Amino acid sequence: IYKLNIFNRVLLELEVRSMASDICSCEEEKLNDNRILKWEEIILKKRNGSVSENRTACPHYEETLLGNHTQNLKAIEERQESFENDVLRRLQKLEETKARLTERLENVENNLTSTLVKLNSTEAELVVAKTDLFRLEFIVNFLSLIIATVSMFYAYSRILR
């Protein structure tokens, strides 16, 4: 598959002739903007089955491979560094968000505790108020009974006179 390339357009006859004139030419590199699959990328891929690599008599072959390996390694390292930086930024944002949420949760818990204390106090006050109300109701009923009894005695005493 030496120098197998796939282009995004139909090549001109002159371009094909130029590439085919010498197996060691670098003419395809002049068309890099049009190459969507490059032989340099293909040979860097993992191989399966019985694949053997044959050397060519082209002097720039190893230089090209080494250059591509170096470029690919540098690109991978740059992407890895960028990825690591992105992950670190995201992790920092997550930690900041966690800290804010933890603080908010503590505030909510404190408010909830305070509200619960107030609720328990109000409940105790309500029990006292209910007891007082029951006593007042009892007194009012008792007084109503006394008034009714006095009224009845007064009416009865008027009848008897």
C-alpha cells in the first residue's frame, strides 16, 4: 500500500503522471489539501493478521516516517496536555461547585434546625394555649350555668311574690 492516498477530488492527468513518474517522488505532498486519507497515516495504524513491512529504495522513506511519527507524537502530546488542562479546569469548577453546594446545604440545615426549634417551641405554646382555652371555656360554661340559674331563681322569685 506504499503511497496509497485517497483524494477529495479527481486528480488531473498531469498530477497523476507526476506522482507515477517516480516511486520515490513526494508529489502527493503537494496535494495535501486534497488528501483525505494519507499513506503516512495508514502505515501508523495498528495492523492485524500477517502484515509485513518491506523497505523501499527511497531515501526519504524513513525520514518521512520518522517525521510523521514525531509530528503525530507531538500532536498527541499537545492534545493530551490540552485534555489534561481541560480536565483540571473542569475538576476545579466541580470542586468549587461542590464547596458552594456544601455551604448552601449547611445553611439549609441550619435554617431547618432553627425552624424546627421554633416549631417545637410554637407547638409547646399551642399546647399551653389549648389548655388555657379549655380552662376559659370551662369557666365561661360554668358562668353561663350560674347566670342561667340566677336568672331562673330571679324569675321564680318574681312569680312567687
